[in-house]
Amino acid sequence: MFLHFLFMFSIAFISITHGAMDVNALARCIMSEASTGNRNEQIAIGFACQRNRNHASNQPPTYNVTKLAQDILAGKINDITNGANHWYSPRSMPSEAEKPRCKKPFGAGRMDCNGGLEKSCGKSRNYKPGWAKNRNPVYISNVRDCYFKFFLL
């Protein structure tokens, strides 16, 4: 019980001392955007989330993800993103056969597919968001490009 209290107190302290994004908000972003990602993918999402607040944050974080967010905000982990501030997951984008999901209005299962089709995850072709069209991704070591693509806009 005491350790849980101590952990929650340290989260609150870091939330107060590290400015705009608190531990809980960052942990929720990492959990919502990269819960199935490997450690480098979660770290990359953690840094990119701080630069772009337009992201999902609907999943409550696990202890490990909260600890990762705490370590990122405390400066214990280096930024591996080269400043990336946008990302998407090719795996979650509509496939060529799912074109009806590409209609406006976006949201409620509909997605921005204005970036066109790209080869993704083996032989499949998935759409990419319009903002990613004609932009070069930032390559990050041990981040699977089938799972995440990061960009500096």
C-alpha cells in the first residue's frame, strides 16, 4: 500500500514539475497508441505525443506504461525520434478493399486516406493519411514500419 502511495505521489510530483503534459496524459497516449508496440515503439510514441496533442488517449495505462511515461518526463530516456511530431499505423489504416472507410466526415470509423495506397505489411496495400503524402518518414531503430511510421512536419 505504501509503495502504491509513493508511486502515485511521484507521478503527481512529476506532473506538476514537468509542464504541459503530465504523466497520466502521456501514459494514456502511449497506451492508446502503442499498447501492443515494442519498447522502442512505445518510447517513440511517448516523445511524439508530447509534440502533437492530436492523438487517442482513451485507454487507461498499465503500471509499466505509466512508469515509462514517468521515465520519459524525468529525462531518464533519450528521445529517439529525431523530432518526429506525427505518426500513423499502417496496420490500422484501411486496406485497398476497405475504401468505403475513406469517406468524409472522418471519425466514427472513417479515416483520411488522401495519401493514397502504399505497400504495407507484406503483400497488402493500405491507405495512408493525406498529411503523409510526399513526405519522408523518420526511421527509428527497432520500430517496425509495418506498425508505425513517424514524420517531422
